[in-house]
Amino acid sequence: MFIDDVITMGIGALASISLFVAVVGFIVWKDMHKR
């Protein structure tokens, strides 16, 4: 039971981190192409 919770939390953390990285990368990419 405990391992399932850890895996679920890990997947959630990975998803939120990857989403954050994607948003930041998109903003930086747009900023670079503005110049």
C-alpha cells in the first residue's frame, strides 16, 4: 500500500515538474523569437 502511494506521488511530481519545465521553455523560446 505504501509503495503504491509513493509511486503515485512520484508520477504526480514528475508530471508537475515536466509541465513547469514545458511552460518555462515555451516562454523562453517565445522570448528568443521575439528579437
